[in-house]
Amino acid sequence: MLPDYTALLREIKRAAKEVYEASKPTQVCYGEVTSDSPLKIQVDQKLVLEEEQLVLCRNVTNYECDVEFSLKTEKLQHTAQLNLLLCNTRSKTRRK
């Protein structure tokens, strides 16, 4: 009778594993792009995923964004004193 319990326990574990796997909303896979329009990715020899089956992150999609920036320039006047200061600073930081 012990083998029957072992088989029953094995089946319960298998069923629990299937339920757990089915509850996962995503699975990460790596593959090779075989077509870009329509998008097809070959994961293994028999499994080819199409665009409807994929969730693409922003890194692999085309997108546009608006960028604003401001630029402020200042005029720098060189004087003999500034040049002397720069020369002294450079000579102190040199390694021999």
C-alpha cells in the first residue's frame, strides 16, 4: 500500500507545481529576432514568439520625447594674473 501513497503524493506535487507555474503572469526568455515586420523571435528550435505574445520594454521600441534646455554663456577675460595662477597650478600638480 505504501507505493500507492508515494504515487499519490507525487501527483499532488505535480499538480501543485502546475498551478504555481500557471499563476505566473510572465516568463523571461532570450531568443533571436528572425523578422522585424511582423516581429518574430525564435526562442528555441520549435518556439517562435510573435508580436502579440510579447511585451516590449522601452529600450527596444521607438519613442519620441521633448527636451528643453537653456544655455548661458559668459565671456571670460584673460589677464596676466590669471595666466600666472594657471601656470602655477599646473606646475604643482605635475608628477615626475
